[in-house]
Amino acid sequence: MASSSTPLAAEVEKFVVGYGIEEGVTHGPLVSEAGQKKVEDHVNESVEKGVKVLPMETDETFGPLAALFKSTSEEDVLELTNDSDVGLAGYIFSRDYARCWPVAEALQVGMVGINCPILPQNCVPFGGVKESGFGRGAHYGRFPSTHQPSLCISPSVTFKRSLA
């Protein structure tokens, strides 16, 4: 796991937290003291439990917290991810687009990013599934009984399969 977490840790070290419109700031503060406490509680509880059972597996943190899980296959990832009461977004990072697509289709989340973050846009549905949301943003909110997932794919990904 160390080889996977080292690049992430190196990027996190570059974060500059502060007032969001100041030059050089990369990350603004959390929305409230309660939000900050929740992030701290999730980290502390994870450390106390020896990182065997992570609170962020079952409770959305809504803060700058990345949980890394070791798996042996896409099936393991899907089982771990989909066996949750929450499902706002999922992110897939890979050099092999052909492996990303079936995972993106099988994730039980409202939004999926492949090699990129999910950025809310007025023209695409925004929201989660399960306990992560009620309805969708944009004009998709008019169809409450349907599920319209959002998929964001980095332009640097080489397409090996038609999106049709």
C-alpha cells in the first residue's frame, strides 16, 4: 500500500489551505467547525481502530479525507464500494481505460470520475444514490423516479471502446 499512497501523500503535502480567493491557496476551509470536527473524528477513530474498520466506509465525511483500500481485483473494489449505504461519487484512476469502463458502469454511485474530479455543471445531473442524496440537479430533477448517473472522463484518457 505504501507504493500507492506515497504519490498521494506527496500531492497532499503541496496543498495550501487558506482563504479561497487568495493567490497560492489551493484549498479553502471546511464549511463549518462541525465539518472540521467530523473529519478529525474520522481520522482519529480510524487510527484508534488500527485502520481495520474505517468510519468513512459507512459515513460520508464531506471533507478532505482520502481512504485507500487494498484490493486484488475490480470485483473486490466493487464489492467493497457497493456494500455501503451511501453512494455520492466514485473515482477511478488508471492508465487502462478498458478496465475503467466496466467498473464505472457497475459502481452504485450517482457520479463517476475517470482520471478526473467531478465538477458540478448545470447541464449534467448532480447527486448521489442510496443515502447520499435525493433527486438530481439540472433539469434531471424533474424525473425523480429515474437514475441518471454522471460520468466525467479526463480528455487524456485514450478511448478503446465506443461510448455508444
